[in-house]
Amino acid sequence: MQPQVQQPVAPLFTRRALVRLIIPLVIELFLLMTVGMADTVMVTSAGETAVSGVSLVDQINTLIIQVFAALSTGGAVVVSQYLGREERENANTAARQLLYAALAVSGALTLLALVLRGHILALIFGQVEPAVMDSALVYFLLTALAYPFIAVYNAGAALFRSMGNSKVSMFCSLIVNIINIAVNAILIYGFDMGAAGAGIGTLVSRIAAAVIVLALLRQPDNTVQASGLLPLRFQWRMVRRILFIGVPTGLENGMFQAGKLLVLNLITTFGTAAVAANAIANSIAAVSNVPGQAIGLALVTVVGRCMGAGDSAQAVAYVKRLVGVAYLCMLVMGTGQFFLAGWLVTLFHLSQEAMLSAAQVLRLCAVFNIVFWSMSFVMPNALRAAGDAVFTMAVSLCSMFACRVALSYVLSCSWGLGLGLTGVWLAMFCDWAVRACAFLVRFWRGKWKQRQVI
């Protein structure tokens, strides 16, 4: 009797499908980076008070957007797993529930911001100049009104990524940039509206993005559709599945931003040159990380689809493959950053001390980016997509406060090693190394394969 030959399993994602998913994500992330920058750069014509007000509120808005991104990640994981099971109706139901949850959370945050915006700004930033506070209050009011539209757009973009289509979110990001810059130019340069002009530009562009993504989600040829949204029909069981991933990821992102603010307060004690050097180095390093971030977003879709199909072997294979690609990207970007650091910092108007400090930490960052960044920030998205979000949250929070925050004081302060800004960045690299080791061990042991989301 002839033994049965097991038929090979068809890959869920071809190389072309992966390229179509990742390349638009890279472009989208570059475009999204310019939205906040456009407000800050264009409002400089209105003076330092307007710039200061906008920059203060942007720190809060970054935290809020991280909450929306976490909720969208939870929805993308659930939808991807249903698509892996080929349960299209459940995927559609999950898509509707994600949009409902996004509106509910963003509506609550908008109401909170509108009522308490003055108290929030005073609590976080203390006493600032009255003119700066006036600009911040106006910009906070207008951008808070945009929260529901940002949440809906993030949810819609995540749903399209779960279908393997990232071109839509790339297109929307382009539209957001064009509208934001155009409205800013008219209101800031033409009508001298300063922070208010920047806030209106953000609001109008975010409304446009939300309307476009909702209209596209209703197209009948989509694998997942968001039709029949009215009347509202909450299904708490499905919402809980989304929150099972979204809440730990949101807490992780929120505490990550809080840790960064704590470290930033420490850096301010080192003087103006250190603050400027840190800001510029972070901006340049963020550009180097964009390809890796895009691959991390793609992993949510790919691993989620594999786990939904019950094929953990393909999930492992794709994780190895895509994390390997991320390492290759970081090698290319890190090499360029290392050798061009001295030239890159000259593009900004910094003092000689600040330029030297920024170039030094950028070169260190390039080395650690190549070795640890992908394992620290790309790999955990694979674990989240499998439902292991609580583990990634626990590791990230412990590592953040034990390494990045506590170790920053030990390495940088005069009562410690006294390394200043370099010590802060070394503490951050230690954080990356701890995360990388923990996530690698978790991946190889395979416990994440036993998690259930749906």
C-alpha cells in the first residue's frame, strides 16, 4: 500500500502580495510624518508663541493618536483572523464593531478635551506664557474636534491593511497632506490666523480622510465591507475581542509616550543644546525607522491571517522572512545614518555643541538600530497578531521604566556616570536590547501559537 503524500499548503501571501502590502505602507508613513511637521513649520511665520502652543498640543495629540492606533490594531487582528478562516460575514461584523468602538472612544476623548483642555495643558506643562497658552488652547480645541475623524480613518486604514490593500491608506495620506498644507497656507499666510489656521487645516484634512475611507469601505468589491452601519448595533462579544488586543496595546503605547516625556524632562536639565540635539536626532532617526515600521504593520495582517487559518507553520515562516527583510532595511538605513550623521545635522540651525552631540548619538543609534531595533519593534507585532498582546505590554512597560527611565538617570546625571544626553540614549538602547531578547525567546518557545482571539 502506497503511503499518502501530503499535499503542500499554498502560501497565503505571495512575494508580490507582500510587496504590494509593504511598499505603500512605507510611502504612507513618510507622508504621515509630514502632517504634524507641516503645522509646525508653516506656523513659524506667526511667531514663537504660536509655534510653542502648537508643539505643546502636538505632544498630547501624539498620545491620543497612539490610542486610536492601538484600537485599530485590535480590529485588524480580529478581521485578519476571520479572513484567514474565510468567515467573511464575521469579518464584516468585526469591521462595523471596530468603527463603532473608534467613534465611542474618540467621542469620549473629544468631550474630555473640550471641557478640560485648559486644566489638561496646565497639569502637563505647568505655567506657560499667556500668549503661548492662548495659542495652545485654540489649537487644542480645533484638533480635539478632529479626534473622531482621525479614529475613523485609522480604523478604516487598518481594515484595508487586513485585506492586504495598503494603497488606500497611502492615497488617503496623500490627500491629507495636500489639503492640510493648502488650508494652512491660505489661513496662516493669507489671513494671519496662526495656530487657529493650523488647527483648521488639520480638522478639514482629517474630515476629508475619514469621509474618503468610509466611502471606499462601502464598495461591494471589497473583501471586507462596512455597509449597514446605521442603525447602531453594538455586539459586545465582538467588541471584547477587539479590546482584548487593543487595550494592552493602547496601555503599552500610552505608557511608552509617558516614559518619553519623563526622559524629556530629564534632558531639559542638561541645557538648550542637549534639548535641541535630542529633538533633531530623534527626527532623523525616525526617518530611518520607517521601512521597519511598515514591515511591522504588514506583520499584523500576515500573521493574523495565518493564525486565523490555523497555520502557525506559515506564520513562523513569514515572521522569519519579514523580520529578516526588516534587518536588511535597517542595515541599509543605519549605514547611511552612521556615515552621513555629521552632514545631516548641518541641515538644521544648531549650535556647534548641539551638532556634535546630535551626530554622536545618531552614530550610536545607527549601530543599535541595526542590531536590536527590528527584534524590539517589528517582532512584537507578530506576537500581537497571534493574540499575545498582554505579554508584549508587560515586557515593554517593565523594560521602559527599568531601563529607559531609571537607567537614564544613572547613566546621565552627575551623581551617576554623568554622560548627559549620550547616557539617555544608551539607556534607550538597553531598553531595546531587553525587549529584543524577551520577544525572541517568546517567539522561539512558541507559546504565542496557543493564544486564541476568535
